[in-house]
Amino acid sequence: MLSFIKKIFKREKEPFVSNEDIAMKKFLIVGLGNIGKEYENTRHNIGFRILDYLAEKESLQFETAKLGDRSLYKVKGRTLVLLKPSTYMNLSGKAVKYWMDKEKIPLENVLIITDDINIPFGTIRLKTKGSDGGHNGLKDIQAQLNTTQYNRFRFGVGAEFTKGRQIDYVLGVWNEEENKALPERLGKACELIRSFATAGITNTMNTFNGK
């Protein structure tokens, strides 16, 4: 009887954790890309590539789920839902919206990883808002979320193409020089993701932008 009473009092002393507290410690990290072998090593698929690199380094496994491949990564009390949408780039917003709702993740805890031809190869830049810049994946996310104010991690792929060859360039594979430089850049990208979840967006921008 005495042990039962002690258990009751022990439970009462446990700190209350609200659903809101739990939600604020959960993050949705979305790497944009296209499914299929033909797209695996292309510049447009850098979002997939970064999440695959993180999964490899942290011994994580992706599982096929609704609208994408999904994995869970826990770091410093935070849970990161890693998502590679299976909707193809142009419908990325559908997967983002579905998993935000399903996991009850607030918009400020969402990070979209995308390629960007407007910044040099390997440069990383984090922003809290902005236009889609002609990127079809971002365009659909903006339409689905009905806002341009969401966090996006832009990985520079450069713009080494002639007029009218942009699509061929972003859907092309990395050249030899880029492939040699990618591992270090991918490692830095993973550091940014961890920082986003543990140190916050402002600190992460100050630390990583332009690096």
C-alpha cells in the first residue's frame, strides 16, 4: 500500500509536457529531388543527396511511406523527420503539407533543402522567406503552404551553362571537380541541419551563410 502511494506522488512530481512543447522539439527536414536512377547524381537532386549523406553518417535507414521516403534522426532532445518526397519535384508541396499535418510540425520547424543556380557551387545559404526563384519545387511548396515565409536551405550549384541550357545543366550530373569537393560540402550541410534544430534559425544563418 505504501509503495502504491509513493508511485502516485512520484507521478505527480513529474514535469508536465504539453503537446505544444513536444511539437516545438520536432522538425521536418525535406530534401527536394526527383525519384529514379536517372536523377540520382544530378545537381537538381542535391536535397536527396544531402539527406542520404546524413543518413549514411548517422547509420539511419529510410523507409518508404506515404508521398516519400522517411527517416527519424534524434539529436540533443530533438526529433528530425527526414523526408525525400516521391512526388517528383513539381509536386513537392503535397508531401511537405501532408507530413507537416501528420506529425503536427509548426511551419517554423520546417526546412526545405534545394539546389540554387544563383549562387556558386558549394555555397550554402539559409533564408526564412523569399520567392520561388523559378524553382518548380519551391513554387509548389509556396502554393500548398500559401506562404513564402518558410525556411529554405539553398545549396549552390552554379550556373555554368549557356543560354537555353538551364534544364540540361540542373538535370546533368556533377563534373569531376565538383564530385571531389562534394563530400566536404555535404558534411557542412549536415552540420547546418543539426544547428537548425538545436541552435535555431538565426544562429544557424549567422554561422553558416556564405560558408
